Amino acid sequence: MSHEELTYEELEARLARAEAVIEVLRGEQVDAIVGEKHLALVRLKEVEDALAESVEAHRRLMELSFDGVAIYREGEVVFANPALAGLLGAEDPEQLLGRDVKEFVSSEYREVLEDRLRQVRHQGEAPLFEERLVRLDGTAVDVEVAGVLTTYEGQPAVQVVIRDITAPKWAQEALSRYAQELAERVRQLNCLYGISALVEKPGVTLEEVLQGTVELLPPAWHYPEITCARLAVDGQEYRTDNYEETAWVQTADIVIRGERAGTLQVGLLEERPASDEGPFAQQEPLLIDAIAQRVGRIIERTRAEEALRQSTRELTLRNRIARVFLTTTDEEMYGEVLQVVLEALESEYGVFGYIDEDGALICASMTKDIWDKCQIPDKDIVFPRETWGGIWGRALVEAKSFYSNGPMRVPEGHVPIERAIAVPIIHQGEPIGILEAANKDTDYDERDQGLLEAIAGYIAPVLQAGFERDREERERRRAEEALRESEERFRTMYSQSPISVELYDADGKSVDANPACLDLFGVDSVEELRGFSLFEDPNMPSDARAHIERGEAVVYENVFDFDLVAREGLYKTSKSGSRFIDVRITPLKGAEGVPGGFLVHVQDITERKRAEEELRETTRLLETILDHSHVLVACMDPGFNFLRVNRAYAEADGRDSSFFPGRNHFDLYPDEENQAIFQSVAATGEVFAAYAKPFEYAEHPERGVSYWDWSLVPITEDDGTVTGLVLTVADVTERTRAEQALWESEEKYRDLVENIDDVIYAADAEGVVTYVSPSIEAFGYTLSEVIGHTFPEFLVPEDSRSAGETLSTLLVSGHSVGENEYRILSKSGEVRWIRVSSRPVFADDRVVGVRGVLSDITERKRAERQLLEAKEDAERARGLEGERRQEAERRRQIAESLADVMTVLNSNQSLDEVLDYIAMRTAELLGNQAVGIYRLEDDQKFAIQAARGLLVAYATGRDIPIGHAALRRAMASREAVPVPRLGRHPSAEGAATREALQETLARTWGDLYQALLAVPIIVGEELYGAIALYYSEAREFPEEEIELATVFGDQVALAIENARLREQVRETAAIEERERLARDLHDAVTQTLFSSSLIAEALPRVWERDPDRAREGLKELRSLTQGALAEMRTLLLELRPAGLTEKALGELLSHLTQAMTGRSRVPIRLTVEGDSHLPDELQIALYRIAQEALNNVARHAEANEVSVWLHCEQARSRLRIRDDGRGFDPEDTLPDQLGMGIMRERAKSVGATLKITSQPGQGTEVAVDWQEGNGRPSDD
């Protein structure tokens, strides 16, 4: 062993032996040598002590370092600091010692590790390199590693420093992704811009726009070179040249007016890795949806424009056909209508025929050329069904329209048919005639078919009306026979009816009563009631008595006191006490409107009254409990249909409590798991409870997930049968979310503490750094280069002064100053951004130093700058797109406005309302401040018909202060006349002298209006007047604006023409209504009175021979007379519609049922409960529905008995009409047959629901339910 390798103890031993030798020698030379050796030993001891201190400081530094430090020897870890233990997921550094270093290196980085170790062994160190380590829990972490050769415990070893770079690496990758996505967004915006440019290109067709859209798609996608596209809509396809069917495809629906009309597909011709999370997976689905929506709007707008043109064309043809109907005979009508059809379709030949009662086609009109040129033997205009053939025969048999653009096969001698179109005339689903056209110069298409179908639909009711006249005569004969049969049934019903019925004469004296009535009042025969006066009944309320004394019907409920009857001796009765009764008294009209008697219906309602009161008390208590509970409560039947919910339940769903009854819980809130729970409770009868159960509203996805505590309790019978369920629910969403947020916050804080990679520093009271973590080396400085200096010394000059002032403030005030951002100069001269957060350190209430964290935010600053630049670029692109969208939106508004105007034109609004609406829409679209629609009077002066924005003085005068000449020029030229700048005084136009008021208005006119656009109104060929559009500023008028104003002028002309036609139609309808009433009067009342007169003439002779038979005749005579009176009252109501709202609905139904009974002999039982006042529209609708239903019973049901039940409350009404007739199968009946269509329309118009229930052989029930809040009309 050499001297340098001896330990201190060995040297001491040798020194002792040397001293022994010296003691023997005792020479001067030896003493000198011993002195030198002793001095060397002392110095060696000092060096060893310094080395031990250095080693201990180095070990302490490694333990406190924020970077992981490890020393491994021969492949095993022999030292690890706490930072490395935390980085690798170990609780203590001891867990890492003795392990093979390769255990912590990801497999793909192990070759790199071997290479770096060889480099350390040969060169003594290895430069900084990246690796991926595997933590003890199996997760990976990206790190930077630096290695150096060292000596540990006297043996060679390798020391490495490891730094976590996961966060910076993720930030770099995110920045790269953002840049890539921005480039993709630019391509997407270019695609959208290209589509907008296509749409705005003049003269471009819809097909060209759709094909161009498909070709613009691939360049906007992530992989344009392998992207293909396809668009399919309405049976048409548009593809890119490279389109192929592929498995990697994105699809979006093209929706037009809320319905799916086609699809847009973008596909990849090759598969791309699933790990590609770029724009193809994230942004492109949004892009394809946006483009699909744009395509839908383009198609919708194009169709709307086409529909507008087609609607105008159809309206013109309808006006011509209406003129034909009103001005020609039936014989001439066929030829005139056919001529309109041929002109509209630009066809050479045509036929207009109808189907007679035997089912044969009668060609009532055909073009003269066909008949004259046709050389077929025995030609005829009558075609029996078995001879139907060709395109017209197929159209009639299949009740469908057909057209063909190829030569037709025709019999020898027939005129050649090159092209043809045939449209059946259909009424209520059955063909009743046909319109044909042939030999158009160009092909027929769907527009021709649609136009001809519109004409056929318009004339179908006219043809059907003629057919109905013949059928009504046959129906009348059958009705008379049914009437005779029903009279006999009525006699039987009266005597056997459970409802009490009494008859009194004009003086109120009792005349007759049925057995049910005798039983109710406790008398044995009618004779015991003789002499009893209705007017003197002490149990009748005084107001009811006043009504019947005036000859008015009355309905009331009251207590009937039998003891009072006995005390006053009105008649003998076997009953005592009192009963609740429901009474309906109906005056029987006699001569000159004076009551000829009274019909009284009485029902005992005592038990019903008692039950109603008990039910009200129970319901009131239950509703009070439920409505004041904060817990959500719902009651359901075993099928989970709502019976009742409390106010809290309804408010939680944003609905009214009335919405729920009758609806199924899982129709509103579909959830398979909950449904299984409900079914289990209903089956087993066991209670279920759940806590903090998540729930999502199917109809309100924007509310997100909420959490509820809820229970489901079954309601059971004694035998365990579940008859209902009670659901109670409490909202615990806020509590649950708070618990989740707390847990997430703790997880985030723990992760942040474990992975922080910032610089930690400490400074004394002077701001001089006394400690800094090794992370400072990222800026190129060593620890010694920073310690002993202040941080502002390392900042750029611009930030150094500010940082110094902030540090001074902190040290003086002792208050934290928050976070600050500065620029630091790295050792290499690079400027980097840092964020500094500092707080004071106190000792005995004095600031003794500063501690803080310094974070490198250079990459974040760079990313923010790039993101800001990207946002600015995107904002500019968005601005350009917004301008294009505004223009497209204006065009859409024009199209929609024109469509809205056409809708108003086709409505039943008055001419003034239509013109006001057109004036309003004109101002909205053309931007004018005022508009006036003027009519040219016979004296050649203009009279205003509609105005918008004009002062009252201008709108009411007959003379126009300014613009008069422009209106005259517009009418003379029949074209719009723009006036960009108006004169200040009428003399500028050469106007005549005016009165003083008009002159004053003219002088002030120029202060209000500076420009004018005059548009003529031409109705047919007649110059009707003009429209004047006034503008507050002088301006030029573009051609597009003049054309749009001209369109509004045409619409005004069309509205005037429609108003004239509607007036003609109203006059014709009034004549037809008078004729119908005359027929009804003859068919119903006259026949009944004739039968009555025959019976009355025969009664004296019959009475002499057989009094009993004569009495039966009297009853029949009374029944006929009552029926005739009821029919007369019904007809009077038809002549005076206001009467339908002046009387109670119960009274109207009484008239209606009596008339129907008298006419059809079918007994009808009428029950009215609570006949309260109803809104006019509702009362008329219910009356008409009842009228239609009873007509159906009389015509089709063959019933033995009919019941009509009406229940009215203040906010609810119900009507039921039920018969025991033959019924029908709803599946085999068209919706518009049997008047069902019109009944549904009447119910819908007042917000009521109508349900028709029927089965063959089981009768029919018509049910109408109305409740306030469902569209109730108001009389206010």
C-alpha cells in the first residue's frame, strides 16, 4: 500500500515505531525528519475534515434538489434523492436502492440508455438527452437526463440528474396542433366562401350550385388528395370524379323545412390511423353539418322562389276558373274550363269529363279537333268502366296522375298523340271526373302535373255539388221511411224512459206525465196531478218562474220539499221529506211566439249532490297538502300514467300541473333502468328508494345531469293488488355537485404539488438571494452565480427597475404583491419570460426575507402571441363571411316576405287588411320612411286606400302635395318611375294652384321627403292607381329595388282582384244558402205538417169508433207538431247565426235533438250539467259538431237510441254523442268521410280535442273535450 493510501490510524502506528527508532538514534537528522512527518500528518487531517464537510454538503444539496438525482454502480441504484423518489412514485428513496436501473426505463428508450452509459464511461460525461421513465405504478413520464462519471464510496459510479419535462412537452405538442387546426380552419372558411360565391353567381342553376358544392369539399378536408364527396337529394346525386364507396365516411342530413330531404357524404379512399386526433376527427363533423345546413337553406330558398311563381300562376288560373263558374251555365262551363287548361299547359288537345252515377266516363267537353279528326267507327263520348284504357283509364282506376312524353298507342283512325297528361278529379278520395291534355310542344313535367292537379282540386267541389242534388233526393225518400219507423220507437221510449217528463198547457196546468215522473213525485196516476199549476209551484225559485212567465226556457237545481206540497194541498203524494232535483223547463212555442205549453224534464240528483260534496272536501284537503309541499309528488296508475302531480313537481319540469294527467311517465322521461324499477314495484308491491340518482331531461338536454333522492310507494288493495303508485322526489343536485367539485379540487392540488417544475428561491432582508433551487440552471446559471446577487440584476434593463421597486415595496410593507411577469436574460443572452410570485418571511413581526417561486412562461407567451395572431386572422375571415351572410339573409328575407304576402292574399282577410300588410312589408324590405297606396277616382284624382308612415294630414287629403306628376307618369307608361330628388314646392312639377291647406302641406312636404318611387297598379288591363314610396333622403334607385317595388305593385293588383272575386263568391254563396234552407223547410217541416193535417182530419172519425186509438193518434199528432216546431227553431237559427250565441248551449241542443227526433223517430236522451256561459266561438263549434254527429246518426247509424251529454264548467266543457247503431271500422274510413274532417277542424279551431270511437255493430261515440288554456277563444 502506498503512502497516499494509508489511513490516519496506520500512519500513527508507523509514527510510534519511528519514534522508538528515533529514541535509539537520537540524532539531529532524525529529529528533523520526524518534525516534517508530523507536520504532514496534521495537514492531512485538515484536508480530510474539509473533504468530509464538502461531501456532506453535496449530499444535502442532492437531497434538497427539485431535480431527481441518482447514482448507480454496476447497473444498480446505490443512491436516490427524495425528488427522484417522488418522480418515480416511491414513498421513500430506499424503495429504489438495489434495483436495476433498466426497470425504470421504457422499453423503446433502453438502447439510448446503453449508448449514453458507454459515452459516460469513455468520455466522463454525457450531454443532455430525453428519455421516458416508467413509474412504480406503471405510468410513463418524459424527462431530460444528464450523466457524469463520479466516485461513490471510493468506487467508480455514474451520477445522473433527471428533470420532468412532461408539461413543457405537452405545451409544445398542443401549440403544434393549434397551428395545424388554424390552417384547417382557413381551408374550411375558403370552402364556405366558395359555396356563397356559387349561390350569388348570376344565372347559376340549382344543379350547378349543388355540383360545385360537392367539388369544393375535398380541398377543405384534412387529406384532400384521398377525399371524395357525394350529395344526394330528392333522388338526384352529385359526386366528385374520384368518388367511390368507402368504409371511412362522414354523413350529414340535409333538412328542408324540418324534414330530412337528402344526405351529404365525405369519405376517405384510404384508412387513416385511429390515433390521428386532428381536425378530421374534431372539426370536420361540424363543417359537414354546417355545409349540409347551408345546402338545405339553398334548396329551400330556390324551392320557395319556384313555389311563389307556381302559386301566382295557380292563383291566376283559379281566378279565371272562378269567373267561369260564376258567369256560365253548366253546359258551357266544361268547354270554358277546358280552354283555360289548354292555355295553361300550352297543349293542342284536351278532354274534360265526369263519371255518372252508373260509373261511366262522360266526356262533356273535348277540343273540336279530336272529334272532327277522329275516324274511329261508332265514336262516342260515353265510356263505360270496362272500356277504360290508356293513360286516362289508368289515372281513373288508380286515382293518380300520370304523364308520358312518348308517342301513345291509339286505335286506328284516332288522332296521333305524341305527349299526354291525365289528372283525375277526386272528391273525398274517389275519382269523379278527369282532365286530359295532349301534344304540348315540349315535354310535360311535374310542374305541369302539379298545376293540373291544383285545377282539378279546385273544380272537384263544383262537380260534386251537382252529383249531390240527385243523391239528396234518394236520401230524402229513405229518410221519410226511417222517420215513420222512428215515430213508433219514440212512443215506446217516452213511456219507458227513466227520466221524468211532464207536459203543461199554456196556463201552466198539468196535462201529462210519464211513469218515471209519477214515481218521482209519489202519485199513482196523471189524474192526481190535474189542476196543479206550474206557475204556483212553491219549490220553484222566483227567477226561474220569471223566465217561464216570459216564455223562456230555464234550467235549475233546487230542493223539492214534499212536506210543503202536502201542507199547501197541491196534490196527494206518498213521499215526505225533501230531495235535490234537476229541472229543465222548455216552452213549446205557439202562435205569434206565445208559449203553447211547457215541457218539463226532472231528475232526482240527491245522491249525486251528497257524493259531490264529500268528494270536494276530500279533494280540497289532498290538494292543500300536495300544493304546499316542497317535495315533488306524483300519483300514477299501475301503467305509470300520471293521475295527479303537485305544484312543486310541475314547476320542476317547467310545466303546468294540468299538462301531466293522462300522460305516461316514460313517454316524458324515457329511462330503461327506472322503468324496470317501476315495473318491479308494480309487480311485487315493495317500496323502492334511491339516493343521489343521476337524471337527464330528455326534452331539456341543456339542463344537464341532475341528482335526486326518490322513493316509489305502491298503493295496494287488501289482497295485495297494486292499484296505483306514489312517487316522491327531492332535488340534491347542488349537494352532490359540491361533493364532486371538492374531490376534483383535491386531486388537482395533489397533482400540482407532486409535479411542479419551477425555481424556488429565498432572499434576505436586503433582497440578496441566499438560496435557489437547481432549476435555475435551465437559464444557464450555476447556483453560485445567483446566490449573493439580487434577482433584478438578471433581468433586462426595462424590467429590472420595476422588479426592484416591487421587491422594495414587499420588504418595507410586509404585504404580498401578487404575481408579476418579467423578462430575464439567460447566460447565453437569450431573453425569456418568467412569472414571479413572492411573499415576505417574518420573524418577531419583522420582515427578515423573501421566499418565492419563479416559473418559465416563455413558451406560453409565444403561444399566446401566435394564438392572438391566429384569432385576428380568423376574425378578419369571419367578418368577410358575415358580410356575405348579410347579403344572403336579405335575399332570403325578400323571398320569405313575398311568400308571406301570398299567404295573406290567399287568406280571408279584408282588402284593407291585405293592403295595410303589403304596405308594412314594403317599408320593411325597401327601407322607405312612408308609403301610400292610391286609387284613381272617376274625377281623375287620387284617393288613398292604405298608408304606412304618412302624417294624418297627408293620408286623409285627396290631393297629393308632391309626387303627383310621378304617379301620373307611372300610370301613363305602366312602369315604375323613380324620382331621386324631389322639388321643394309643387311648382317644380307644374302643379295647379291648391287650396291654402294643401299649399301649406306642399311647402312642408320637402322637409320630410326627399326622394320618391312611383309604381303603377294594373288590375287585369285596367289602370287602377299607383303606389308611392317616400324616402327622407335623396337617393338613387338600383334596378333590383325598382323590380322589387314592381312586384309589390303586382301583389296589390292581385289583392284587389281577389277582393272582387271573393265578393262575387259571397253573393253566390248567399243565394245557395237560401236555396238550401228552402229545401230543408220543404223536406222537413212541410212534410211533417202535411202528415199532421192528415191525422187531424181523420181523428174525429176515429174517435167516434175507437177512442183509445184516437188517443194514440193524438200522441202521434203531438209528436209530429213538436218535431215540426223544433225543425222551425233550428232553421231560424240557421237564418240568424247570432242566435247560436244568444241562447245557452243546452237550450240549442234541446232544439236540435227535438228536431232530430221528430225527423228521424230515433229517441234522443239529452243530459245537460252546468250549462254555464261559453265563449261564442266555442259554443258555435260544439253546436256544429253535435249537429254533424246527429246528422250522421240519422243518415247512417240505423240506431234505436241516442244519448247527448253536455257538461259545462267555468273553465272546462265536455260533449258526448253516443248511439247504439251499426257503427263502422275507423281503419276502413277515410279521415274526411262522415264529416269527421270538418268536426276535427272545428274542434282544433277552439283548442278542443275530438275523439271518435266506433266498432261495427257496437255503435259510435263522438267525444269533445275543451279546457281553458288550450287555445280557448276569448270574448273579452
